[in-house]
Amino acid sequence: MVPVLALHFAVAAGAPWIFRRWGRASFLLLAAVPALSLVWLALQHDTAYGGGVEEMLSYIPSLKLEFAFRLDPLAWVMGLLVLGIGALVLAYCARYFKNDDDGLGGFGGQLLAFAGAMLGLVAADDLIALFVFWELTSVLSFLLIGFARTRLAARRSAVQALIVTTAGGLAMFVGLVLIGTAAGTYRISAILARAGELTTAQGTSGAMAIGALLILVGALSKSALVPFHFWLPGAMAAPAPVSAYLHAAAMVKAGVYLVARLAPGFADTPYWRPVVLGFGVATLLIGGYRALRQTDIKLLLAFGTVSQLGFMVAVVGLGRPDAALAGLALVVAHALFKATLFLVVGIVDHQTGTRDVRRLSGVFRQSRALGVVAILAAASMAGLPLLGGFVAKETVFAAFVHPGGDVLAGLWAAVVLVGFVLGSALTVAYSARFVWGAFARKPGLPDTPFKPVTPLFVAPPAVLAVLGLVYGIWPAPVEEWAAPHAAEAGHVSEHLAAWHGLGLPLALSAAAWAVGGLLFWARGPVYRLQVAVSGLPDAERIYRAAIGAVDDVAIWVTGRTQRGSLFFYLAVILSVATVLPLAVMLITRPAIPGGAFFLDPNAPLQGVIGVGIAIGALAAVRANKRFLAVLMVSVTGYGIALIFALQGAPDLAMTQLLVETIVLVAFVLGMRRLPAQLRDRTGGAYRVVRIVIAALFGAVVVFAGMFAMGSRTAEPISLRFPELAYTQGGGANIVNVALVDLRAWDTFGEISVLVLAATGVASLIFISHRGRGLGPTRDVETGSVGRVRGVDPSTRGGAELAVARTFASVERDPWLVAGRTLAPERRSIIFEVITRLVFHSMVLFSIYLLFAGHNAPGGGFAGGLVAGIALTIRYLAGGRFELYEAAPFNPGRLLGVGLATAALAGGIPLLAGGHVLESAIITLWLPVFGDVKFVTSTIFDVGVYFIVVALVIDVLRSLGARIDEQLEEGAQADAERARSDGEPGLRDSDARAKERA
């Protein structure tokens, strides 16, 4: 299973490159992946039905977290649908889209990744792994629904689907944790094996019942049952292949699958049957009713899908053997006919340009093959004989006429059966409406122009329609597949058959056909009646009102808190950070620890440095210029680095020094757009408030730290770090080994946040494109960068710039690649020479720190900072073109490469049977180097190195190069205005430009 999933995600990741080479034909290559997986799945039939195929990858054994997979009959059947229909839909895309459509590479990759995620979901035998794949399908469906990202309707529908399904998913997650904790295991097969015991035991019955109810909330939201049904019709903004796959055969089936999976064990809990039967029947009726009034054939199918999902959940959720057999048979039939119909709608829309039944006319005459395919699928949906839908629906009626036991009796059984018959009648009516609306010739309407359709375009829906026909005539294979799953709940008495004989099930079917035919015949009066009562409560309207209310509250809160006052923001943050810990300390009254927190008398230099830090902090507060304030803040940072060094922490000291240097550069670059003076806008009472808040915050933080350290009762885990670092991490540098091995999960989370923050900051500054280049440096005029055009340099500066001008005019053998591009007055010969001498040494030193950090001071973070400082020096010496010459790549991509490298280092051990982020120690002998010990966690450190370097480049390009351009543009505009006003203005403009530079 793991290699199959890995193949899906690997090919999905490479899809953009594949599409660049092959265009839309790449969909056929992508379709081969689920097709090959389908062959593999077929070969697993005997094993899956002979006891199941199990695989397990543990990634946090102490928390019992693992990726466990189990391929049993239910998972095998669902996988058959996911992979088979997925392959056909991907092949269909090769004719549905055009070569010049934007974003096909991402779309194809997302669709293939969705197939892998859905396969992982149905095969997962661990509750947490199931939830991971569950949420992955939600995210991918959000991307696929919003494929047409320039359309407001697509974006809104994608967000709506994501909010609804994710909200249900979070409720489900709580339920999964409750059940896993109560059962003592997260293995689904183990929980179901003990479900009877757990749901009746006094200590676990309550948690199991509440957990099952919360899981149903997630299942109902995913499968679009009332009251969550409105998101599915909205998702019809997606392309037809997405609707055919996600909303007919895959994603919406996830909730049905989960109910079917858990029903044998949880159907007897207090809330289960009332929820699945009540909401299932309500959804069946509401969806069918809404489908009858749709004029868009795709929306008609969407509401029909909602109706059928309610039907399926009610059937599979009963928790009885015959219902389980009928439910799984219905799932197979629905996937075949509904995927077919959505693909047909895509062809009709593609070839005619419309889906409106009021405009479509005579399509059947122009494409009889497509019409026959649609009629077969619609007839199966209506439950007509000799088709898969009829076989499944007859079995459903038979299972609910005699459900077994006392689960359905009296009035409750009659209500459910009447609901099923009425829902089936509505299904017949909207099935007929679909065929009539899409293909019939309508009086008074000319035939809709229909472009000829290629056989490859029609082939996928035709294959599914034929399979539905074969299913109806020969249902034995489906019964063979579904019966073992149904047998898990008890003895199965019903069978799938093309003809069940005369009896009550057939009578119920005939009643549904008759009422449905009558509704279609009277479609005009029925439609007018629906319009007349259209004021009934609408779930989507309620959702939009709720979202609007949240937006209004957010606006109200934002308007009263986001005032643009830095003082107000800091006052709120620091006050909360002061009051909460202070309240806890006052309530608990912890004892003040001993004198371990005072200065070490044997290290008097620490006291001197502490005084220097305090002076720097006070000077920063009292500074009247921004640059001076930033320098004083840096003094405190450098002082703390010295404290680290004196305490024997060279890694921390070096990292602190490098971070302070980079931050200082970033501050100075950003301050060029700010006034030089710091104006104190908070005086009087506000000054007193600031002093009080600052003093209280500092005191509370100090005492909280002391109390926290003094309150320890257990032995610190850090005392074992030296031994663990060497024996398990294979390194002598405890800090680095802890970051990339012992606490690598923490580090991965931190670098992920770092990547997100860098992306967010870059998006605020690079409005157009983050990776925008400046063009070839060779095309830039010598001395043009930073020079105000239209101003004669010979009139400025006099003799003191003569050497600089001469140096700037010499283009041969430059010290820096792009140094000549700077205006003479902006160049420093000494700085350029020094940069040329130290840059390569610093880069080599950064690489040394990267690889030596496992045993000596250094590591990926420190090495990346040194490389970043080297690039910073080069930018300061040669300007923005020099920066682009030194780093001619998109920093966003380098961030992605870094994060991917770290993730790869964490995932590779799984393939070798290890745990996530587990390190391996490799000892080998190399020529020249001799004996070498390589620890694989260094690969993780390489990813950190890339991320830090990319972050520094982002800072230099945004706060450096981009602001350089803006300042030069402003100076140029000032100079042009001054020329029009006369010579004095020119001198003023020149002075302002010089000050900015």
C-alpha cells in the first residue's frame, strides 16, 4: 500500500514539469498511475478477502501514532471505485481541457494526489491516519473546486466547501480522540473487534457514544447531508471532471464509507440510528425536491447527488447485514451512474456552451451515442430494471422490509420505508427531467449547435455506463465483493439479483416509478408550486448569514482594537502577558527558590556585561533617533551573546551574534522609508502607564522564570541529552543534535512557520511577483544605478568624486560583477575590494559550519546566517544588481526546496522501516578524508541552511533592492519637478536624493 500511495504523490508532485513537456496529453500519463494501481489492487483480491492485507509504519511510538493500513473487503471495493473512476476521469481530462488552459499542471497533480489521498483514507486502519487523509482530501478538493481562481463563484464555493467540511472534520477529530483514548488503541480493526464490550462497559460507554456522534457530524458534513448539504451544489463551480470524481465517486463517499466502516460496531449506541436514519431520509427527500426545480442540468445532478447520499447513509448506517450488503451495492451503482452523468454534462457544456434546459434542444439527434450513454446512466439512477441501480434499490427495499431484530418496528419502520419510496419517486422524476432537459427536442426552440465529439471524449462515460448495464444483468461479482463486508455484522439473507420476483420490494419500486412518472408529466405545475413556496428556510442562506455575522463582529472588534497605535497594541499584549502569569502566581503562591539565580561570584565579567545590557536597554528607550535606538537594542543582543559564551554555550553565542547582525541590517534597510527622528507621541499619563506596564512585565517575567525553574520536581530530561546526543544522534554538539534529531519535530514546525512568515512578508512587498528579476547586468549603463537622471554628475561633488568617477568608468577586471552599475558617489573602492576578498571565504566557512555542526559549534542555522551575511555584504558593496548576480534564483523556490529537503530527511527512514526523522549513522572510508562518520540528520540541517539563506535573500530583495528602486524613482521624480521650477529647486532635489541615498 505504501509504495502505491508514494507513487501517486510522487507523480503528482512532478505533474507541472510533465505538463510543460506534453501539454494536455499528460493527463493520459497521469491516468496510467491509478490504472496501474487498479491492476495491483485486483491482484490483492484473494489476500484482501482471505484475512486482509496489513501494513504499519510507526512514526511516534511513544504516543502510539502510526500509519497503519488494512486492505479488507470494504476497503478493496472502495479502492476499486477510487482508482477505476479516477483513471477514467483523468483520461477524460485529456479532451475536456485545452492546451492553452492555465494551471493544468497543478490541476492534474492535485487530481492525482486526491486519488492517492482517497485511497489512503479507505485503507487506513488507524484513526489519526484516517483523519490525516480525510483533511488532505478537504484541502485538495478546495484547490480543485477553485481551479478557475479568477472567478468569484469558484473561489467562494471552494472556501464554503472547505469551511463546512473542515468544521465537521474538527468535530470528528475530537470524536476520534475520545474513542481512541477510551479504547486504549487507535487501530480501527481492534476497536471494532471490541466495540460491543466498549459501548456497554460503564467506564467507556459514554465516551464511545459521544465519540460516535461527533464522528457522524464529520461524516454528515463530508457527505453533504442536511443541514450541511448546501456546499455540494455550490461546488458545481468546479470543472466537470472534478464534479464527476470528487462529488459523485470519491470525496462525498468518504462520509458514507466511514458510516459503513463503523456501523457494525457503533450502530447500537444511543445516537447512531436516529441520526443516520433521520438525517438520511430528510436529505433524500430535500435533495430530490430541490433537484426538480433546477434549470441547470449540472445543479440538477448535484441536488440528486445530495439526495442519493442521504439514501446511502441511511442504508449503510442501519448496522444490519442485509442493509450493509444493499448499501455497498448502492454505493457501487451510484458511483457508476452519477460519474457517467457528470462526465456527460461536461461534454454537453463543452460542445454547446450551455447547461440550461431552457436553451438545450435536439442534442440527442446530433449525438446519439452520447444520448444513449446518458439514458443508460439516468435509467440506472431511476432504478429501472436490468441496470445496476435497480438491483441495488430492490435489495435496499428488501433489507428494510425485514430489517431483522427490533431496530425498525412499527411507525418508525413505516416512516423510513415511505421516505425511501418518496425519495425514489423524486429520483425517477429528476432522472427523466435530466434526459428531457439535456437531449430532448423542445417545441419552439431551435436545435442547439453541437460540435462533433471525438470517441476518446465519449469513451470514459461510455465505459461506466456499460459497466452499470453489466452490473444490472450480472450482479454476482458485486455480491461476491460486498457479501464478506456485510457478513461482519451477521448472517446475510438477501442476495443481489437482476430479478427478485414478485413481492413487496417490486411493488414499492413500481409505486416509485408511477409517482415519479406523474411528477415528471406534471413538471410545469410542480415547478410553479415550488416557485410559489420558495421562501422556505434555506441552509445556504443561514450559512451566509452566519458568515456575515462573523464578518460584522470581526469588523467591529477590528475597528476598536486595530487603531494604528503601536502603544495601544503593545499595551494590550504586555498587559495580558503580565496579568495572567501574575494571577497564577498569586493564586498558587509558589515558594521563592534559593540563590541559584544570582550572579556567579567567580565570573565578575557577567556583572559588567549585565550592566552594559541594562544601559543599552535604557539608551534604546531614551534615544531620539531611530538608528541610535536600533543600535542600542543590538547592544543588548550582543551582550546576551557574550553571556552565552561565558556560560559555555558557544553555539548559542555564535547564533545570537549572527541573528543580531542580520536583524540590525534589516532594521537599517527598512528605516530608510521612515523619518530619522523618533517623535514621542505618548506623554503625560500615557508615559506613566508605559513605565508601569514595562516594569510590571519585566518583573513578572523574571519571577515567573525563577518560579518555573524552582518548581521542578522531576529530573530534567536535558540531563540525558549529552548521552542521547552521542549514542542516538551520533554527534558531540548537544545543541545541534537536539535541533536536528532529538527535538527535530519542534525544529520542523519552527522552520515551517519561518517559511510561512517569509512568504507572507514577501507577498506584502512583492505585489506583482516574488521572483521578479532585474534583467541582464551587462545591459545596465555604467554608473546609472542611484544616479538622478538629468543631473550632470560633473556639477556635483567637485574633485572629491574624481577618483570614484574614474574607477566607475573602468569596466575591465571589476572587483564585483555589478559594481560598475552604481553611481560613482555611491561606490566605495575599499569596501568592494574587501568584499571580493572575504565573500568566498565566508561562503566556504558557512558550508564548514553546516557540516561540522554535528560535532563542533555550527549547524545549518548558523551556516545559513553566515552565508546570508556574506550576501548582505555583497549587496551593500555592489547594490541590487550585485545581489541578483550573487543569488540569481527565486528565494521562494529555495524556501520550498529547503522545507522539502527537511521533510524528505524525515520521511526516508519510513521507507527503511524506521520512524519519522530517525537518524542513521554511516561510517565509511574515503580517499584523502580517511575515516568519515556521516549522520543522516545532516540532510535535515541542509534543509535548514537553504531556508535561512532564502529568508535573508528575501529580506535583502524586499527591504533592500525594492526600497532602493522606490527611492531612486522618488528622487528622479523630484529632479524632474525641480527642473521645471528652476535651478534652486534642482539643488534642493539633489540634496534630498543624496540624503535618501
